Amino acid sequence: MTDESKAISVNRWRLVLGGMSDKSLSFTGDKAAIITFQDMEKLLDYLYSRAQGDDVRNENSRQGGQGGSVLNAAEWITKVRTLFPKQTADVLERQALERFNMTELLTDKKVLEEMKPDIALLKTIIQLKHLMNGEALQAAVKIAKQVADDIKQKLDMTIKRSLTGRLDKNTSSVMKCYANLDFKKTIRRNLKNYDKTSNQLILKDIYFSGRVKKHNKKRIIIAIDESGSMLGSVIYSAVMAQIISELPFAEVKLIIFDTSIVDLSDHADDPAQTIMSVQLGGGTDIAKALTYCESLIVTPHDTCVIVVTDLYEGGSEAQLMNVSKNIITSGAHLSFLTALDENADPAYDKATGQRLADMGSFVGGLTPDKLGDYIGKIFA
């Protein structure tokens, strides 16, 4: 082992053991290296001193680095990203949020902009967005949009190929012409671009609708349970709603529910809006939500009702069974997705699920690509 690699090994062990080992194991190397490791130790102390005795580190006995004596969340995350490898920085961020509940990480715009936008971060944002306002909330919305866009990019072609291959073999792509211009959608999606100075609406995006006869459209009603255990499924459901809504032969109705119901059908093409509308907490009334879904059915044989839920009913189970039976008897397709994410690991009330399955509904977890294939088979 060279002297350099030995010094690196010693310094890493010192970071693990903390400041209590200072007398027996000090940082080694040139002055710049020692200052760097002292600052790294200070960053670790900022995080692990919150363990309250679970870790060997003790904030009263640690030696500080050469920086200022007090860190805030924004400075901490910036320095972590600078001093530690990316993989290590990601682990520290995740522990800060999940193990030590450093909610201040998500109430500072600068911090949010530094963090890696992924599903894990988005789940935490959904849980803590009630603490956000102003610029921090705007930054959170951007993260929601980026994560949704990333998921859509991965799934888009697979889902559309699965659905169009079964449902729309003879229909050409949407023609971008005046006759197909979707005025309502174009105006609504561009309202954020209104120029108050010139009193003009700037059209950055123009939307067109498919030339499909109304009676040929398949109505897909998606109802999403807001309960915390369904967070991953909420995110994927919102993205799936957007993908399906872009197909010319599909009409999406989208709602989220707990004991109340919020109809987001006008925002089915905007998953970030759906995701950031989720309000965790409270009870769950699946029967009430399903009753609302039933009211949206116009042509049963061209309708698929998808309820994304863990089936832990807080309302009337008898009503849930009755309205489920009515939907199935009408000729509409009824499905209960107990999980809709990349893993599709269902955790749900199996007794209720079995009763609904015996009645003729589909009950189970699906990955998003399998959902696309499933819907295609329904309407084939």
C-alpha cells in the first residue's frame, strides 16, 4: 500500500469513527487535504448528531472544520455535493430526509434545486409540501414535472404501441391542421404565458385533437386513492393518465379521493398538477369514489373503470360491493389496481379483494406497461 493510499484509508476511518478518535487517529496529509476532511467531518456531524446516541458521533466532542461554525440546510447540501462522490451524496440526502427527518431540506428553494429529482424525492415532497410556500413550492412543482416527464419518456412508446396496436390499427396519426385545433386545451395550457404588459396570450404550445368520431371513443375512468401507502402508484397513475389522454380514441376521466373526491379530468394531460394536488391524511371512502365513477359512465361497453387503491375501505363495504356489482352488470369493465409502479408489489386488503374478484372485477398489481397491454385486451 502506498503512503497516499494509506493516508486516504486512515482519513476514511477517521470519518467513520468521528471526533472522539482525534487523539488516537488524526487526519493525515497536506494542509489542504486535512482541511477538506475536517469539513467533510463537519458535514457528517451536521447529519448524524441528530441520531441522539444511535451513532458513535457526538456533536459535543467533535472537532469542527475550517468553515463557519453554523451550517444551514442549503449550505449543507451544497457542500455535500461538492466534497463527497455523487453516490455518497445521494445516500446522505436520503438519510437526512428519511432517517433524520430534516424537513428543512425541502423548504428551501436552493436546496430543492440541488437535489436529484427522482421518485423517492417526489414522494417526500408530496408528504411535506404542506410546509412549502412561495419559491420552494414552485421548485417542488418543477421537480414533479421533471420526474413525471422522465417516467413518461421511458413508458410512452411502449404504452402507446401496446394500445394503438390493439385499438387503433386503421387510424392514422393526429393531423396538425386548423380543423383539428383544440382551442380549449391550447388556451388553458398557455394561460401561464399571459403577458400582462401587452395584454396578450403567448401560445408556446399548440394542441390538436384526433379526428375520431365521438361514439368510437373509449372512456377510461381512473380513480386514485390518496392514502400514503399508494404514493408510488399515485405518481405512475398520473403519468399513465397523461399517456392515455394523448391517444385520439381515448377519453380519460381522472379523480383523486380520500373521503372527498377531486375531479382532475381537465388536468389529465398534466401529471405534475395531479401529483401536487394530492392531500395525504384523513380516511378512505372507496365506495363513495366508485359511486362518482359510476356517474361518469355513458356507454358501458366502451368504458373501463380503474381504481388504484389498497382496498382498505373506511366507508361502507356493503356499498362498495353494491356499486361494483352495478358497474360490472352494466357491461363496463372494472379493475382494482392494488399497485401500479415499477415493482407492482401489492399490499392490500386481500379479503375485500377476493370478494371483488369473485364478482368479476380484476384485482391485482400491475406495472405500467402491463396496464397498457391489459387495457388493449379489454377493448380489442
